[in-house]
Amino acid sequence: MKKLPKVPVVIVGMGWAGGIIASELTKAGVEVVGLERGKDRQTKDYMMGHDELRYQHRAELMQDLSKETITHRNNEKMKALPMRSYGTFIVGDGVGGAGSHWNGQTYRFLPYDFEIKSLTEKKYGKNKIKPEYLLQDWGLTYDEMEPYYDTFEKMAGISGETVELYGKRSNPYPTGPMLKTPVLEEFEEATKNLGYSPYMIPSANLSEAYENPDGIKRSACQYCAYCENFGCEYGAKSDPVVTVIPVAKQTGNLDLRTHSNVIRVLNDGKKATGVVYADTITGEEFEQPADIVVLTSYVFNNVRLLLNSKIGTPYNPKTGKGTIGKNYAYQVSAGESTLFFDDKEYNLYGGAGALGIEIPDYTGDNFDHKDLNFLHGAGIRTTQYGDRPIANNPIPSGTPSWGADFKKQSIKYANSTFKVKSQGASLPHKDNYLDLDPTYKDEYGMPLLRMTYDYTEQDKELVKYMSKITKKIAEEIGADHIETQEEQAPFNVNKDTNTHNTGGVIMGADPETSAVNTYLQMWDADNVFVIGASAFPHNSCFNPTGTLGALSYRASEGILKYIDKPGSLV
Amino acid sequence: MADKRKDTNEVVDSTKRRFIKNSGLTVGGLVLGGALGGLVSVNTGSKTNSEEVTGTPKADSNPNAALMFFTPDQHQITEAAAERIYPEDDLGPGAKDLDVAIYIDHQLASPWGGNDKAYMSGPFHKPEPTQGPQIKVLRKNLFLLGIKGLNDYSNKHYDSEFIELEGDDQDDILKEFESGKVNLHPGVTSDHFFTMLRTLTIEGAYADPMYGGNKDMQGWKMRKFPGSYMSLTEEIQKDSFVELEPQSLKDHMGH
């Protein structure tokens, strides 16, 4: 294996986290190597981007599952089997990572999230949190996070409006909210009638032209309907490729190597010494020594690389000891109500990934949980992403899924259906975790990540409750026919559609219960930083990227401190 | 950008048959054209598209409408089965006239048909319902097993080729296949094939026409989907429905 010259910092994965770290470090004069397993990307690649089949259904921008996937089982009694083709999680690949194919909904988590254990116990007593739910505080408060959120939002140009019920903001959103369409106005009117406080979803699809503090100028969203699963041909959707990565490149301090798949982190048991990566075109392997190793791949590979490299202690669900793989969490998306209109057509073929309206009233602890058998909550919302025709064939229940009736009904309602949706928090449970699969391997012979996960009682109760709210709002809007999904079915790796995976390398104030400190520096190897939604001790009801971005800025501050003065930062 | 947006198109649509008027494909309610129509008519050698057809069936000049994977027999069974999934009706053409079977042919011939980006390492265990399919058979082979299965079943139970059956009988067979009751091969049940047939049919009706289906964008026209527009900022704000002439990706070539 060819050993390359040692570098100060090596970054593994060039999505949002890797891009932000690269940008902040290179601006400070630090030379970094960025390793990305996929290809390079640019805006003009997407002139043929409005291709639903290629980008959405053939997963053009996603990880090639023939090389690597995850295995899943709902519980320890089952044998975990590989996700052989895309059903649920769509894992990004290439420069920009998931930051290229995301929808762009960019929230902050709530003050409640960061101190969830303390605040819940303070308000509802010590017994409110059942012992099997591993809720813990994040080790820092919302007020400490606020400046990093502000920095991320300014860099990305997030469009939105201030919400009274959420954490205090030092500044308004850098750009105003997205346009309101008739369906969003219907949601707005109905929720106001019911006494709620609707607001436009904060969006990384720019509502107006914007120049960020790095001098990057971008144009406004055209509502063309191709965000989720797609790259933006305008650069209107904030993406590392049009924000932080060009800034890092311009410094001359970023050595970005694409088609470079990191297989393991080299270490002496106390510190990392570098990484081994393979050129994905030739298969040749390289050793890249480094003073600091920064893992910024997706949740799954952050966890898998640590386990395969034997860094940190794997979580053991029987004893509760160990931290790597602990507190894996997802979200619950059941509970929605669908409105069918017989005589109204909306221009639903247009839209944007973060075009939507939501009420804050049932998020976090913004409503009383004293008599409820679940904690946290959900964002209740109507969105208008653009109803592409392969993916959207709404039919009232009871309609066959093929044949004459299917065709008739799916065409009848193609422009005459929208939803009041619920995106709920999923709280960590002792039996939900990530570890290495004993059987299945990747193309390099390394074990795949095994996910043991199912929705918990808490999740199911939350969905039941939220389904009543979505139904109430749908009825207030009024439609010819309303259907409500009242129950959360078991987790299905082939069907559920959400890529908001969190946990596995969680942050905290205590090395016994967390893997990284609040700078995302590993307790067990102080020159390893593990950045991403893998650091979330639980998943909130909001989309994760805003918090992931804020944490990346905090981590970059930590890494710069560490370069000045090595050792534990806390 | 090649926006074909015209003020005249900005109308609140109340006619479900609008696409037919627009496409000019009917004479006395009979829908003409389609792959077979193209095969039997004379190739005029001139440039044709749906807007120019005025009542006389013209040759299908699209060189893409040919088989790269199926045998002619396999194509016919696929065409007949897909038509039952997405039939012709008063709204417009079905799978057959949308060239869905051509689309399916091209997909199965593509790397996707050979499971190029699917995880194919063993062992292949029987999954729980929550775990997603665990099938070792490649998509292209599963599909061939499926259409052979349809024809075998038809011959066995109806003493007829599948393509010769009445629609109702074809539907009954497809329902049997959907339920997974038919074994296509040791360890391969018919539901996996049926799911693929259904998905591919929907895709073939609505994917960009460059893939071989959605002939003349008629799949999009039926549901008033505009295909690929570079900006829809104005339209999404309108209270009334704005019907746009669809554009395919070809309209963006050369920009």
C-alpha cells in the first residue's frame, strides 16, 4: 500500500459537514485533504436534471448499493437482511453528499431538545421518562448553539420567518419566506381559525437572490418542482457545491480527492494516525497519515468506520454500556390526513422542496404532556414539493392499485389532492441501535452496518395523537373526501420514506454516556472529530440539516482550538 | 430556456378530453397511431409529431421504438399485460399506445435490468414483511419468468395464449399473479413479478419520453403534467388551474 505524505487534517466525506469543516479550516490557513468516495459535481451538470425516473426512481445521486448497503431487523429476534435496493433511506454520494439531493427544509431544534432530560424531569417529575428511553441532555444549551445556527443560516441564505414559540433568534432569517400558494393559504386560514400560529417552513431554496458573508452570490428558486432527489440547476438550493466547497477551494488549501473511499481509520488505540482509502476506479489502496481525522460521512458510515476501525466502545444493549451505535433514532411520518377534491384543481405540478407551511403548536414541549403517554411532538404541515407523476398517484382507499379504476381515479385526483402531514420526533430506546453485521460485507470485505430498529410505544402513541390533529385541520380546510392514517405500522426498510437518521456517535457532557464532547471530539481519541447527525442524542421532529450545519461550525471552532493546543477541549 | 408557455394555454381546464383535441389523434372517437399502427403504415420519411397528425395514421418515425431485449412474442405479452394495468379509456391512451412495452424493453436491457446498483451478495434468506425483497434473480430474468408464467397459466387454465384472452380473463390471471399464488420458478413467486410489472407500467406511462414510453407526452397530457419547465413561479401562485403544453428534456438540449 502506498503511504502518502502526512497532512495536518484529513476529512472523510464532502457533504455539508465536510464542506463546512473544509471551508472554515482552509480560511484559517490550515491545509486539509478532503476524501470523497463519489464524483465531483457542479450546477451545470443538472441541465438534464428534470428527469424523475433517473434521479428519483433510479437514485442517480445516491450511494451505489451494490458496493455497500445496510442490513436491518426490527428486533434482536429477527435475522438482519440487507436493504438490496432503495426503499427508504436515500444515502447521498459524491461531492455535496445529501446536501445536493435534499429538499432544503432548514430548522433549528428547540431549546427543549438540548436539555430534554432536565426540562422534562423538572416539569413532569423524575418518573415521566421511562427507563428504556435513553433520553439525555446534549451537553450544551440552545443559547450556546444559537450563534452557530446563525452562522449556518447566513452562509446558506435560509429563507423564513421568526416563530414566537421557538428559540430566540439573534437575527431574522437572511432572506424572507417562500411564496404562498393556494394550498398553503388554505392550511394557513384553517389553522388560524383553530387558534394555531402557522409559519412558512424555513427554506434553503432561496426565496430571493442572496450574497452570503463569503461573497457567494446565488439566485432565487424558480419552484420548478425538482428538489428532493435532484440537484438544482440554478444553484438556488443551498448545497455545499455552491456554498462552502468553492470557498475552500479558492483558498488553495483544500486538496479534494474524489473517488476516494475511506475503508478504515488507522489508530494506535489512543489516537488516530491517518486513514486507509481505496481509489474506487482502480481499486488501489492508499495510506493517508494525518494529525487530525475528521469523519463527516453520513450517519451510517460515521458509525461503521469507528466500529470497523475499533475506535471507541461499541454499545451493548444488554448492559447499556458502550456508546458507539447507541441512541440511533429516526422519525415517525404516519398520522397524515389526505384531502381529495372533486371539483378543484391546484397547480401542484410546481413547487419546491422546502415550500410548505407548518404549525409550531405541537412541536417539542409546546403543549402539555402531563396526561399524555408520550413525550415531544410533531410538526404538522402542508407542503408543495411539486407532484411528479411517477411518484404521485393519489387514489382514495378502496380503489384498486391498477386497472381501469386506478387510472381513472389517479388522473382525476392528480392535481386535486394534498395532505396535512405530521413529522414526529422519535426518541431513543435501549433496543434501537447500530452495530456491525455478522454476515454481510461491503465490496472491500468490511462488515456492513446492522440496524436494529422499530418504532416504540412512544412513537405509536405520538402518531395516534397527531393523526387527530391532522384530521381536525383537514376537516377545517374542508374537502370532498378526507382519509386519515391513524396508526404507525412497524418500521419497514422497503417502504418508509424519510432519510432523517440520527445518533450512533452521540454528543454529551459525560464520557460514560456519550461518544463525543460538545465539539464533537471523541472522548476515546482526541484527534478524531465525528460530525453529522450521528451526534444527535435524540431526533427531534424537525429536519436535521440545520442542526447538523450548526454543529459543524462549532466543531470547526473546536478543531482550530485543538490545532493551537492539542488535547481534550473540555 | 425553451418555455413553450403561451397565454392561450392559461385556461381553467374543464374538459377531460382536452388532450385529445390538443393531440389531434382521434377520428370519430377512435384513437389511432401507436406502435402497431406505425408498423403497418407507410413510413413517409417526413418529420411527424402528434401536433401535425391530422387524421391519417402516419408512420412512427421514432427509431427508438424498436426492441433491444424482448423477442416479438415477449413484447406482445408485455404490451397486453401492461394495458390491463393502465388501460385505454375515455381519458386517453393506455399502456399499449403509450409504448409502455417499449419502455419496459429498454429498461430491462439497461444496467438496471441487470441489478447494477442493487446489493447482490448472499446469503438470500426469506425476509420478514418489513425487510424488503431478497431475490437472487436479476430483474430482467424475473420479468421474463413472469411473462412466460402469464402465458403458461393462460394456456393451462384457459386453453389460450395470454394475448388472445378477453380483458376480464387477463385481469383474473393478473390478480392471481398479484397475490403471489403462482410459482414462476423454484423459490420465485409471482407477486415479485407483478409488483415490477405495475411499477414499470406507471413509469413507462409517465417517465420522460426519451426512455421510450409516454408516447408524445400523452401520459403527461392526460393528467395535465407539464413535464420539465425551468420556472413555475407564476403558475404556482394562481388560484385557477393553469394548463401548460408539456415539455420534455429534449427541449433543454443545446442550452
